[in-house]
Amino acid sequence: MIVENIFVEVSVIFGLVTLIGIVGQKLRQPLIIMFIATGILAGPAGLGIIQSHDQIELLADMGIALLLFIVGLKLDLHLIRATGPVALATGLGQIIFTLLIGFGIAIALKMSFLSAAYVSVALTFSSTIIYIKRHWQN
């Protein structure tokens, strides 16, 4: 599906996001997962809707900035001061643990030292985000 006009392209993407988001809510899935699924579906591996890559990238950057702004609005400085030292120690411990275990597994899979380092760092970031999300939901 090739769309010529950027306005139509963005409108089709928003419509697709809305539909997939509704399906995700009915299935009780997080919206972020549905947004990622929409990106895959709209991208070149899916329907190939996205033709204006620069404009869509700008839209994505604005979305991330807005998301970070909203997270900043919900932060409570008193809570951060109270839980800061414990959260810092727990977070650093979790990062070091995941880094070492990930590196060990990558080396056991016969990856090169550099590749194992990249894989372990990637695992550390992804698991830290999952940990933080679960920690703040409880």
C-alpha cells in the first residue's frame, strides 16, 4: 500500500493505531505493545504504508519527548528522595547481575568478547526497564 500524501499517510497510521489499540485493550495488553505492533505492521515488513520516513521519524521523536514529559509530570520528588538510595542500590545490583550473567551466557554460546559485551549490555537495559515498570506498578 503506497500513500502519496503525508497527511493521508499519518491519518492512516493514526487510524491503524486506534484500531489495534482498541483490540489490545480488549485483549488486556499494554498499549505500548500494540503501538510497536502497529509500527511493524505499517512499516516495510508489513503493509509498507510509511513512505515519508523523515516526517514519520520527526513524529516519533515528538512522541518520545511527549512520553518523557508525561512521565516527568507524574514524578513525586518526595518519593524519589525517600526511596532514592534503596532504588539506586537495587538498580545497580540488578544491572551488574544481569550484565555478568548475560556476558557469561553469551561467552558460553561461543560469541566473541565484543559481541558478548554488546549482548550483555542490551540485556541489562531491557531487563532494567521491565524491573522498573513492575516495581512502580506494585
